[in-house]
Amino acid sequence: MSDLTRMAQDLEKRIHGASPSGRLELQPELDRVLRLMERDGQRVPARLRNLDEELISEVIEARFDNVPL
């Protein structure tokens, strides 16, 4: 198992145990690790891609929640 894979799995655990705002703060780090894995030719598990996509959606939703009407 590579260091990047371990980092991604650690982030996954941290994200699942984090508060809603903590999850959003960890998204950029997860995205960075997944991009590094791809760059190095490693296979990124679908569950990690899905988690990143879920977090991106949460980030976008949080931005709209703060827009005054």
C-alpha cells in the first residue's frame, strides 16, 4: 500500500468522523491526495471519488446557504 493510499484512507476516516463543517474543511486535502494518486498512476477507489464528489456538493450547498435573499 502506498503512502498516498494510506493518506487517502486516513482522510476518509477523519471525514466520516468529522462535524459537517469539519468535513468541508477536509475536502481540499482529499481532492489534493486523489489528484496525486492519479498523477502517480494509482487507481483511485470509487468510494473515495464518490466521497470527494459528495463533499464538493456539500461545499457548493453551504455557499448557497449563506447567500442573502
